Amino acid sequence: MKHHIIRHEEPMYTSRILDFYFRDMNIGVLDIETTGLNPSSNRFILGGIYNNREKIVHQIFAQNRSEEKKALELYLDEICRTDVVITYNGKHFDMPFIYRRMAENGITAGRPLPYNLDLYLVLNGHSPVKKFVPNLKQKTVENYMGLWQTRNDEISGGESVDLYNIYEKTGDASLERKILLHNSDDVQQLTRLIRIIGKCDFHKAMYHLGFPAGPLIIEKIRTEHDFLIFSGKQRKDPFDYAGFMFNDQPAEISFDIHSSSFTIRLPLIRQSGLGIADLEALGIDTDPFSIYPTYSSGFLVLEQNSQKNHMEINHLIKAFIHLFFDRKDI
């Protein structure tokens, strides 16, 4: 097994909207290589992750299939040093593959894995870009964004598998370099591709895909009758809690230490087709919300004739979680 380190000093793209969700978080960019697509019968052979604080790409390489467990354990250590991992189709491939290979090897992560921002899902569901490209493969989108000239590798994922099968038998150093280059280029290109969010409705994407908030990961958000409901996982130090009032408001709050899950239901005012949150009644600082045209006199409009104001909803959730964990009795 080998642990390769590559310096990547190029500043990662940032913006106000990224900072809104990920300010002060350690961001990782992740990509894996495997011997095939089926995690039941194929192996993890290489994991690359860029650590934004270190400005380093870590590559954990299993020189043969028997090293998979050791390589996967070390790779998980690197993943868990981040707060957020950015992937491309990671929710459907990379992360499920990792989880299955963990199970097959009897590995338990020492810490919960970080939130996964999957740029493929952001593009596929919340951007017009897919109308202008033949497909949403990573290299296709890179070309659309004018990033083709910054890529050095010339092989596909399938070719990487073929090269690894030969490398495992021969130990040919030139094949190892090609496999590592393919992976490192995918990771480093993905750090550049993050700017694609400027062509997306990112607040809507976060409403549907979830986002990290304090020690929690929001997974599902919805409105139902007179409540805004959001739920997800406790990422750090899970605990039990049940409450039916918050600041004298009928808010239902439930945290489960065994499943590390939580659900919060905040009251809404329904009036003339609007869904309105009373921020002052909940005890939320209203100053940050004064920039919204949907805010007035302590009230924030979250829904207008079934059309959701995703930015306002997400902001309210983040503000409430911050307030909740600031309480001394929690």
C-alpha cells in the first residue's frame, strides 16, 4: 500500500453562496478507483481526496487486492478529517461503494462520515446546463466550463481498471503512474469544477439535497399544514431530547441517540396563501433576515401559493439550529 501526496496550491473557488453553507468548514474533494462497478464483487483500489486546509491531494493506493482493507481504513481516516466532501456522482457511486466495501471488510468508521455535496445531482436537478451538453459526464462538463486544458490524463475509468489488472501482476511503475494520474486529475479538476454552482439554483439544490448545519446534517425538508419540518442525522456527539415547546411556541423537537437522528417541527402561520414564520416568537435574531423582501416586522414568508422560498427556508433552519444549540440546557 502507498500513500502519495500532491501539493495543490491553486485556490479553491469560493463565493458568497458557498460561504453561506460551508463557511469555516474543512472541504474535501473526493474520487475513488475500483476494479468494477459492483461493490459486492469488486474492490476499492485507490482513493484520492483533496484537503482544502492542507492544500494537499492524498492518494491511498492498494498495490494489490489483498491490501484493500488497509487502504480503505487509511482513506477513511483522511475523509473523516474533513467536514464536507465534494464528489461527482458520489451519492450514487463513490459513497455507496465505500460503505459496502467497509461492510465486506468488517470496517467501522471511527467517526461519522462528512456531508457529501454531489455536484452531479446539483447539475442534474437544479441547473439548465444539462440542456447545453450531450451528457453530464465529468469530462463533458469540464469541457463546457473550459477546463479541458488543465487535464493531463488520457485514460477512462474503464481503462484504469484494465491497467490495474496488469499492474497487479507486473508491478509496472509506468502503469501505476497512469492510474494515479487519472485519479489525481479527477480530484483536481473537481476542485475547479465547483464554480459550476454559479450556473445552478443552489439554494433550491440545498433545500432538496440537504446541507450541514452545526453538528447536524439536514437531509429532508418539507412543509406540512402549519409546520416547517426538517430532519436528518446528528453528526457529532448524538444525544436524546424530546420537547414540544420552544420559547413558548408549539415546536416539536426530537433527538435520538441510538439512531443519531433528529426531527424538528416549527410552527407556520397560514394566511392568504402564504406560509409565514414568526422569527421573533421563536427568539431568532431578525437582523440577518432584514435583507429579504419576504421579511417584515419579525415575520418571514417561506411559502407563497405553494412556491417555496428556498433561500429563506434554509436560512431559517440554520439560524434555528444555531439558537437551539446555544441554549444552556441542551
